[in-house]
Amino acid sequence: MRKLAVLIAFLCVYLTSNAQTINWVEMKYQADVNVYFVNWRHQADAVVYITPYRSYSREEGVWWVSKGHYQKGVKVRIVKYKHQADVLVYLTEWRYQVRVNDKYKKYFK
């Protein structure tokens, strides 16, 4: 019985930790969202931090980039021009600077 409880707890943690897992894709038809990276924080719909730790990816605006293909998560395509993007993103070096708005939340559920 104890093993079953540990297994259920592990699965719950694993399944909820994929909230902000990012998979880069090249083709337009593969993407869930098109992203353009801006140079200044005030231009962005979201200020995003890319984390090396998967456990941090449960927070909104904190991305964990998947190294493999066909993983769970949001498929993101980087576009060349701002008018092609669904969401404008600024990358920050500090996790405490993360902020998102409703436009970001629409695409990254």
C-alpha cells in the first residue's frame, strides 16, 4: 500500500512539472506558438527565465527547454519578424524578474 502511495505521489509531481516545458520546432505547421525575442523588457508580452532545472518550470514564465523531440510541452517556433509573432518575449538572467500578461497566458497554458 505504501508503494502505491509513493507511486501516485511521484506521478502527480511528474505530470504537473511539465507546465512550461519548451520544445523548439522549425516548421510553422508544427508550432503551438510563434515567438519573437525583443531587446528591451518594456516591449515584451512576457519576461521569461530559462532554467536548467525542470522542477522550476512549474512557475509561469520559467521555461525548461527540452533536449529531446516529441516531449510533452509547448512547441515554440522562433520567427524573424515581430509582426509574425503571437507573443513577444524578453529573456532575463534572473528568475525574480519574470512577469507575464494575459496574451502570454493564452498560449502557454
